Amino acid sequence: MTGRHDAKDPATPGRTRKLTPPAQPAQVHNVAVAEQDQPRFAQPEVLSAPTTFHIKHASDTAAYKVLDELGRANELRPIPFPAARGGAEPILTLEQVLGSHGADAVKQATDAGRLVFQSVGDTGNTRGPQLQEDVTNKMLHDFTDAAEDRPRFFFHLGDVVYSFGEAQYYYDQFYDAYRNYPAPILALAGNHDGMVAPNTNGVSLEAFLRNFCAEHFEITPEAGGLDRTAQVQPGVYFTFEAPFIRILALYSNALEDPGVISSQNGAFPDLTDVQLTFLRTALARVKSDGFKGAVVIAHHHPAYTLGGERGHGSSTAMRKEIDAVCDEAGVWPHAVLSAHAHNYQRYTRTRGQIQIPYVIAGGGGHSRPQKLTKRDDPPLRTPLAIQTDADKVVLENYDDTDTGYLRVVVTQTQLRIEYHPSSDADLAKTPDDQVTIDLATRQIVHFTG
């Protein structure tokens, strides 16, 4: 039951059947396997937007007070990574997530010579649905395009549910928010998805694993009567393969800052280096396969960012670890996607003869965008060089006033990343920013389609 959404009018009102959002899904762990173990996405009828949440989000002030105190005492530590299915390099394919329709969809994209998908992070809102609805409605209008230009999937860049990934908020912050989204949704785990509220018996990533890393296409209690099935990712780190692209997804853990993907040479003895092994294995396979498509690395915490008014800084140690693996493998990504900072930022990293876009898309609707400058400071003018040593890094463009998402187009020869703010009219198709990389030369070029 895939693709049942009426793409001609995604905003059509009419919540035509009674839904039963879960009252306390954290206490209910039974699931229903979808008919013939097939994925389900949008509702069979278009449902109108909710005006309020079904479960009022409790105040997190007390919890954050405790976390702040622990942070000042340097007592916050990253949490061990959950095991993944599939050996050193867990792999998931577009064909798998589309079920019985997968082979046909992959053939259609391959024959068309292009694949389109959407991406953004930091979506779950704790106050109400409107900001997230603004972004989602804009994303849905991409499904009115010609068949070859419609998104094949949504790759979420983390922080699906705030503030501590609680199961009881999955209905409002995820399932109802994407009730009309007619394609698969894959996701990185963000820090809020894995963070555990202090003085609770919560288990890190428990709800995320149930809803994104299931072994079968199941309808979980968190779906609250909606049809979308849980995703079947093999873990919180994995390679996602689709025509013309491989996305290497990493889990950068549960700290507010910085991102952590390893033990960092024993600095975090409770952690392993399994994700470095994964990345090393995935990049080695890119080389051994002679893969000519786009290689994208995705993780929630950004490698480069201007912290601005509310922090969210660069994760330098994590970036250096990834760099070391890329150097060892002799394979560098064509682009790096992240979120965490609640705005849009695009950097160009020039490393020798190659150019790598680093794109932050964290304006998915969690909150009003975070300013890149502090109060009373003048706005930034781009381009702005932020690093000029061996690798030159330049902030090329940003948006710290609006929410929005990425539309990504990959062909046999190019990777194009577009930024679309939600404030544009629903049918506006012109991006406010874009960058295109030639897959062979690894240079920024004009898009040729």
C-alpha cells in the first residue's frame, strides 16, 4: 500500500476518520505486522492539519536544570551505541524500503536518469504543530511535479522527537506530522532522540529503534491508528543505497555538544569504534565496487557551524576522525549533510583539488530559526571564510530567519542540493540556495540536469 496520497492537492481538508492517538505508548510494546509485511506510508484519504497536540508536552525546565548542572560539572557522557544488524557495514536499499513496489521504483529512477529525495532535521515541536506543518506542507507540494521529479524518500537528519525521544510524543511530533507524506521516511538519530531525561527510567533510543529500526514493516503503538509502518533500518548507522547514490549514516550520540561517533582513543571507554569500522568498510566498498555515483556522509551534529545565539558548535574531533578514515580509504564524500543547528547553512570545503559542500538543514520546524549572530551584532555577509589553513572553508549562504528543507537531485554525473524555505508559496519551485557537484571532477558546477 504505497503512494496512496492524493498528490494533486496535499492540503485538501477532511480528517475523515476517527483516529486513536496513544495515551501512553511507552507502556505498550505490542505491534501489528503490516499486511503481507509490506510498507505503508500516507493515509488512504488526505487528512487535514491538526491545530493542537493530542498529548500536551510537559515542561522540561526541571530536567534541563539538572542537565545543565551535570554539564557544568563535566559529568555528562555519550551513551554506548546500540548494535546494528548486518555485520561491519549494515546496508539498506531503496528497493527494500519500498517492498513489493521497490524493483519497479528503482527501475523507473534508473531509466529516468535521476533520483530526487528530501532531507531536513530538527522537526519535532514541543509547543504545537504549526511550524512543522509549514515545512511539511511545502515538502508535499514537491509531489505535484512530473513523476521523475517527485521525491522517492525523505532522509531525516535527526531530532525526530523532543526533548528526550519519549514514545508518548511520537504520534504528535512524527506520525501525525507526516500523515499525508506518500513515501518512505528514513532517519538519523539526533541527540534528542537518544537523550534520556534525568531521574527517569527511560532507555536511550528505545522508541527510535522501535519506530525506525524494526525487523519488519510493523504498525507500532506510537502510530496511534495511522497507517505508516515502522522503518526497517538495520541500526543507527548504516549505508542507504538508491540509484546513483550511497548515503553513509552515522549516529553522533546524545550530547548537546559535541557529536561523538567513537571512543575517541579511549576518552569514552564505554563506547566502541564500531562506527569507524563501519565507515572504513563502506568507503572501501565504494572503491572496490568502482562506484561512480554520489557518496554522501550524514550525521546529526555538524562538522562546521557558526554557533550563533544559542550554541550548537562544530564537532571538530568527530570531523577529524572522519577525515582520517577518508584519507585512509582514499575516498572522500561528495557532500556532508547534518542538522542540529536550527537554521540553514552551506559551507564549501576546498581540500586540494576537490570541493565538498557541508550543508546544515536544521530548520525542520522544531522552533523558530536560531540566529547566527548574537544579539545586537550585525548580520553576516557571505561569502565568509571561517578557516584558511590547509583546507579552506567558506560559509557560502545561510538562512537564520525561516524554516525550510532540502530537495536533493542526483543524476549519473551530478549531485544538486537545493534549499527551499517554507515561507515561499506552496507552488513556488525556485530554491533560495543551491549547489551542484560534478561527481567526476568533484568541483562545484552549473546544474545540467
